[in-house]
Amino acid sequence: MGRRSRRTSTTTSGRVPLASLLASLLAGCAGGPESASATTGSSASASASASASAAATTTATSASTTTGAASTSAAGETTAAAGPPYVALTLLASQSDPLLGAGQGVTRRDGRIYAYGDRQGTGVIREYDVVAGEPPSLAFSGREVVLREGGVDRIPHPTGLTWHPDHGTFLGNTVAGVGTIFVVDWAALWTDGALDDAILHELVDDARSGGTRPELVRVDGSWRLASAGYLEGDNTLRLFDPAAVAAAAATSEPGVLVGEAPIGPWVQSLAYSEALDLLVAAQNLTYGAGWRLSVAPPAADGLGEVQVIEEDLPSGELEGFAWLGVDTYAVLITSGAADNLWIAALDPLL
């Protein structure tokens, strides 16, 4: 009840009933989960030594609620924001996991949260359990994957992690503006704790510049692999045929790119909810700094009308966003060593 009372001033009108909202959010993001066996493996012992020093520290933060029509800080100051009000965002608490390195993104799968980062030039994926509470928190499970193959850094800077039971798992890597998309075996990834037997296919995302940020989205009844660049201008949301991606050597090949539309600058990652039919772009305000969320329904020609949330948000470099799958809670990730995991409420509005 405490969390709800902190948000009533800006979210009481036009809210989705909580029971309906809970059911829709628990339905998951970007399709259904793969087999539960994908989250079992022998890597737990390899990473158990890291878990002792990886306990996340939770810090309460003053509530700041932002909608598409206006944003209200804890001090009561109201500022205009662009776009229709699809959602209202309230930051609730922050946690620290320094062993993530420079966080690059976050996603939810099979009831757990997976954050990926660049740990001094080595890519990692770390697994967290969602701990019940008001608000909930994240607890490192003791399992992580090091994105190396044969002991060599293969995906040093992961940018995007997404999956669908019919299309598989896609993992992005961006180095010096060049993006590569990997199709990976999720179960093998966690069995070995590395990439040695997990890479099924790879291709360069060269249809446009700015790297890659893969995220599966549903558009007009068909699943597409979306991506975007980290660019200031001329940035576009690309829509790829996932079956073509799994067979091509490059996204520039004929038949891979099936749609494209402008998107805002400095996109760090994408997150899609099929239940809400909303795509969220985690962005920066300037190169390497600031928080911005752009929220819109995906469409065949790119995006519907966009809500921009950028007022009264923390400093630092926002990198990613995901729904927790519990009530209306979400997690946001930054590249910092401290306070790099933020718990928020993201209330859909009518």
C-alpha cells in the first residue's frame, strides 16, 4: 500500500485495474519462455565464488513520477513532457552490483532477471532472483556466464539479449560502432558458463550504422527482430525477418531488412511487452550521459506516436529497461559501478 500511495497524485485517473494489469504483465515480454531446463547447468559452481562479494545493496530513493503529459518530482515541481501518456514511471529504489561491470542492458526470462555488462573488456551475463517486497529487489543467484569462447573474449560489449520459443535467442555485440548479432543456444550457454558450445550462428548488423541492439517485437501479427543504433542523428529502428537473420551473413543482404523508421538519438537498448504492445527504447540525452525512455507501440512502418520520459530522472548513463513480471514493477540499468540497478513502477495508463 505504501508504494501505491506515493503515486496517487499522478496515476489515479485512467489506470488499468490492478488485477487485469498483473495478469497481463505476468504473461511476459517478447513471447513465451523456452524450456525451464534452460536455466539449469553446471556454471553455478564456477561463479559461486563471485556471489559472496556480489550481494546487491538496496537504497531507497524519493519517488519521482513521470507521465507523458507531465512529470511530478518529490518536491512537487511539474514539467512538460512530450507524447501521449502510455505509462507513468516512478523510481523507487536502487541497488549496486559492481561485478556486473559497465551494465549494458537487462531482460527477464523464465521468472528471473538477466543483466549483461562489459566487465573490463569481458562480456558477462548475470542472473538474479526477484525478491518479494514493497518494492521488490534483486538477489544475485550465484550464476553468471562469461562471454568467452576458448578462453578468448568473443562478445566483450554485449548490446541486446532477446528470445522467442519459435525463433531462438539473439545476443548483440557492439564494438567501435560495428554490431554483430549472435544466435545462441541458451541451455548450452548456462551449462558451460561460456560460449564454447553455444554459438549457433552469427552475422554482422551492417544494414545501418551505429551498432546493434536486437529485440524481438510483434508487428501486425508477425515477429520481427528490431534493432537501432547509438547515433545522434539519422538513427532508425530497423525491423528484420528473424528467420532470415538466422541464415544470413549480414543484415544488409536482400530480404533481411523488412521495415525501417526514424527513432530518437542515443539508443542503448530496446524492450518489448507483448501484453501491452509497447516498445521501450532506453536512451541517453547526450553521448554517454543522461536518462530518456521513449515508449510507443510498434507498427509496420516503425513506431506509433511516441511518449518521451526524460524529466526528473537521475544523472548517469541509462543503458537498459525490463519488466520484473511482478505487479507493475520494472528494472532499469546504468553503466555505473554503484546504484546500477534501479527498481521502478511503470503503470500503464488508459
